[in-house]
Amino acid sequence: MSTPYILVVDDEPEIRHLVQEILEDEGYEVSVAENAEEARRARRLRRPDLVLLDIWMPDVDGITLLKEWSSENGLDMPVIIMSGHATVETAVEATRLGAYDFIEKPLSLAKLLLTVENTLHTDKLRKENIDLRRYSHHRIEPVGKSSLMHKLREQIGRFAAHDNGVLLLGEPGSGKRLFARYLHELSPRREGPFIEVSMASFDGEDANEELFGSERDDRVRFGRLEQANGGTLFLEDIAEMDASIQARLYSALQNRRFHRVNGLEAVRTDVRVVAATHHDLEAMVNEGRFRQDLYYKLNELSLYIPPLREHCEDIPELLAFYVDFFATRENLPYRSFTVAAQNYLRNYSWPGNVRELTNLVQRLLIVGNGDDIDRDEVEAALGANSALHGTTPTYQAEFDLPLREARERFERAYLEYQLRKMGGNVGKVARIAGIERTHLYRKLRTLGIDHRELAGKSSD
């Protein structure tokens, strides 16, 4: 489904067209540019999966162009430098700026093809490793042997064979992101990227640029929609999307092209969109708060992901899976849940669903002792009263603590409260708190707060 797109930049026509012909014979999609200005324009029109870049060109040299691209938001595609007169210093500079490899002219076509193949493969592995680190709490196939989970996996398998938009419905923490990834891995787009964006994390112009990208003074920022080209775009918290962005997204999906913010030329797009929400989108459409045309576009196929309490027979297997995961991946001590503890958890209401179970297992392995986890330890970890009933704990000043620890506890309680109140919207919380959004994201990471976890726990 996803054919790598390569941009060849070289001022020598014979080399430019020979490389194009060879790469196209190998099944790649190729565009060519004879100078830096053409290369800039080609990159604006479509984000390449790989650039073959000559150093010596009549307008701007390749190293300067590489430096320009690196300074925008970091080099967002792999670059192979080509040159017949480069020095060691030039090669070192190119590598420092992010070039993947360096090949000399006259070109060996066998070496060129091998370098291109290896570079694309290495870049794919790099992206997959980043993805795995971000979502390593999950395996690709959802855990559970219940008839309900079996039917869900079966249905996702049927959906994956088609390219329709899919709307995933269900409570926060129920596993919508995991099912979106599972669908992607089963689909013909599996070799393409899986890109996600939480609409609750952005508002206004920030969300606009995050999704569609931007162009300013020859600087191009590729948005999530463009990054997902050839693959799957997962839109979390779709109900939080501003009306103006809803209109732009519908147009992009309907016409398979869009304009970046401040962009002059349309960008082609080929993505499958999987959207997710815990809100009643149909009711929002009837109330005029969500576009009907976008709703039907996203809801060509829909799937309800049930809360954990509706398939509690899967809890023992989930507990075993996450114990094994944290023991293996994070080198935490292996502990097992007693039958009494498992029985207690099967009858627990799980307001935070699978996400809450994951956090519980991790916490018990970190702070607990002994080989077994009994019911008393589980009850204590859950908080027995406030956590069982999903109430928000109140903050009480602790004057006997060192100032730094007391401040961190207050900041954690304050930010968790504001995130619950704002439905996990970081932009709104940043305005309320009077701090810059980037600083707030760093603060949340430092304090170990996941704003997505709090998105569905609004106190309103």
C-alpha cells in the first residue's frame, strides 16, 4: 500500500535521470530536482521518505540545504549525500547534521541500491523503536480469551481488510489506542506509518498546525496528516476538535489533498483515519457541536470497546501479562497475584479500565515485597475508599516535608485537578496556570502525570 517516495537532487541531468530510472525500476516512486530551489519546492509539495542529495549545486550547496532542513524541527526524513569531490570534513559535517550515509561519485549502482534499501529499512526500524518505547505497555494483539474479546479481534480483522474510516467508541482507558494499532497491523497499510494525535492536547491554531503542518519563510513543518501518508492516522479525543479544524479535516479526507497553514500549494494525502472518543458523537451532531459530514466520514465503520468490568474474566490473564511485561522490560521483581487477590479484582469496578489495571500492577511490583500479592495489599494500593469509588483525592498541605517535596506534591495535585477539570486539555490548563505549553509538558513528564489518563475524568 505504501511505496517509498524518493527525491533525487543533483545538478547533472545524466546522473539525475539515471538514478531516477534505476530506482523506478526497483519499484520506488521518484521525483527529481536540479538545484536547491527545486528541491525546496518538491519537499513542500510532498514529504519524501528519502532524499538523495548532491553537495555541489549552482545555487545553494547540499550541506547548506541540509543545515536548513535540520534547523527547522530536526531532520524529518533520511538523507544520503552524493559527491565526487567531498573532503572528510564535509562527510563529518553532513553526518553531524543528520545525514544517514555518504556515497561517492562515480556512483556504483549496486552500492546505491543497497544504501537506499538499508537507509529506508533503518529509518523504519528507528520509527518503530520510538513507537514501541512510547506504547510499550501494550502488545499488538489485545489480551483476553473471553468470547467478547474474541469477537472484537474477529471484527477488527474484518475491518482491517477494507480502507474505510473507523470510529472507536468506549470509556477512557478501555484500550481504543491498542485496537487502533491492532487494526493497522492487520491491514494492507501495515508497512506504512502509524501516527497518532490527541485532539484534547491542542486547541485553536496549535491543533491546526499539529494536524496540517505549516509553511513560514521557506520553512516547512510536516503535520501529522502528512506524516501518516501511506499509513494510518489515529485521532484520539475527536470530540475535542474545533469546528474550523473539523471542516478542514473533512475537506482533506474527501478530496485527498489539503493546504498547510500558510501553504500556497495543495498537498496530496493517502491515509486511513481511525478516530476515537468516549463522547456521544451522534448527540453532538444533533446539537450542532460536531459536523455531520465529518461524523459520517469517520463513522463508515464503528466499534464499541467495552469497559473492563464487562469482560472481567480476562482480568487474571491481563494481570499475568503485565506482571511478565514489567518484570521483563523494566527489570522489576516478579510477583504473582493470589487467588483471593484475583477474585477481588474480578469484582472491582475498574473506573480507569485496562489503563488502571496496568498502573496498579506496575505500582505493586515497585513498592511491594514478597513473592505473592494478596488481597490486603491490592486493597491498600487501590486506596480502598476514594480510589474504589473514583473520587478525586483532596490535597492537604504537609508542613513537615522539605520544601521541594512539598512543592512537588502540591504541583502534582494542582495539575491533576486542572487536567480532570479541563478533560485533559493541556492547552487550556497552560492558560489557567499561566505557563507556556512546552514548559507544562516538561513539568507533566517530570511529575509522572499522563494527561491522556485524566482526559475522561472531568470533574464538571
